[in-house]
Amino acid sequence: MSKLYNVAVVGATGLVGQEFLKIVVQRQLPIKGLRLMASPRSAGRRLLVGEWELEVEETTANSFHGVDIAFFSATSEVSRELVPSAAKAGALVIDDSKAWRLEPEVPLVIPEVNAEDLQGHKGITAIPNCEVTPLVLALWPLHRVTPVRRIIVDTYQSVSGTGALAMQELTEQARAVLDGHRATSHIYPHQIAFNVLPHVEPFLGSGYTREEMSVVNETKKIMHEPDLAISATCVRVPVFVGHSLSVHVEFVRPLSVEEAQAILREAPGVSVQDEPSVNLYPQPWTAAGKDEVFVGRVRQDVSHPAGLALWITSDNLRKGAALNAIQIAEELIARNLV
């Protein structure tokens, strides 16, 4: 009989937490006991997870006794405060926040790319930013054939990346504008309905945002390429679910469109949708609810002989967060690292 595990989900009532609980049931993670945790305002709520009806607990430093695997989908502040307590209690932590991603001793993992980095973990692992995962998942199989030299990426990020209140704000603003009223903004500094904001996370002194530098630094870490040239612009768009990326990539040697498409069709976790003549290309609307990272509009970069341009879309709540965390747990279990 295969081993069963006691699992805790911190942030169980949030968007990613809710997606996580759906996927746990779908993929039948080997769970013996499941505990749902959240902030004090959500404690006491009851949630249905498969055949279980469970009460949400308040998360404290003493919540992790007897827990084998703890999934964290909370703020960076909560993760910084409570992840060490969970690890000290013996739980293997898989964290979704930015708190631990760039710590040298914490594996930052996309299982299809660098699962071997899980070896030697010290009780804490991390998943990448929700736009880094589709970027690296699509580029990694190409990089293995001919190394990537430079990446320019522009992201078009849905409001679900900010949380449920941002989705509510988009709905309310769109309704107000269509009814001829003025939209009011609380979550974002400006109206998001019928608008785009080149502003995801705070600006830094360099002129880049914190999110943009996360793309740069996390991509380098996952690909084990500290000298990789990469620049990012992150944009918030009025889409509910699904992040999209426009990518221009320069390789050490030229890679034809046909060769790149063939490589991507064989890549795990990637689905090629690339037939512009019949308007087939990735869209956030059709990627929502799907596990794959969708790649299309693969074409030669007319500005560089060894360059390609491509368009990538994925569900930021699934592969960008919850699914990737569960796949890390599955990989840890398969490698007897729990």
C-alpha cells in the first residue's frame, strides 16, 4: 500500500487555495488527513473538498504538528513569519509567495524543468511567479537544443493575479462604465476596466517594477543561467484569468520555426496552438481552466537571424500556481524526499 500524507493548505479560502483544492481531488494526491488554514477572518468557514467537509482553522506558528506537507498560498509577510515554524515542526513546505524564491538554499522548481533541484532541500521549496512558469516551460526545451542568449518578454497579466477583490473591482468598474458612470479604483492606482496598466508590483529605483525583476531573477535561477540577458515589462490587463506573454528570444544558433514547433509539440506540459490562417493561437479565455501552457505565433524574429518570436498563454491560477505546487509534491513523493 502506498504511503499517505497529512497535508495542510495555508490560504485555503483564496483563489489559488480554492484552485488547489479542486486539483487535489482531480489528481488524487495520496492524502491521509487534510487541514485547511487561513487568516482569522476566514476561520470557522466550512469547505467541501471531495467527500470531506472541513472547517477552516486560523493559521498560527503552532498549527503544523503532525503535518507532512504544507502548501502555502498566502502573502509574503505570512510566509516569512510562519514557513520556518512549519518546517521546524517537520512539515515539508511548498510556498507560493515571493518570500523564499531567491533564497540560495530554497529550490525554485518547475517539475518539467528542474525537478532535480529538489534533492537536498532543507524543508522549504518554492514555486515561481505565475508568469515565470509558462515562460521557462516554453523556452526550456528550446534551450536544451540551442542555448538561449537573450530574452525580451512583455507580460499581459490578469487581475486574478491580485486576488478576488481585484476580480470584483474589474466587474464593478466595467458595469459602471457601460452604465455611463465613473469607475472608482481601490485595488489598482487607476481604472483597470477597458484599460491596461504598465504597473505590476511597486516601482524600483531602476525604473523596473519588483515583478519585472522577479521575472529576470527567477528565470535565471530556474534555468541555472546566472548570466542570461533578460528584460521584462509587466502589464496588468482587464482579463479575469490567464496570463499571456509576448516573447522575443535570441539563441546561440538559428532555430527554424518548424524545428521549434516540433520541439515544443514534444515538450511536457506544453500545447502548440499555431495556425494563424484559421485564427488559431493561444488566448487567456480558452486557456482558463486548463493545465497546459499554450504556445503559438512562433515566427522568425525579423530583427535578428538567430531570433524567434512567440506568444504564450496559461491559466495563472493552475499551472502558474496551484498545479505547479501539487506537481512538486508529486515529484517529492516519487523521489522519496518527503
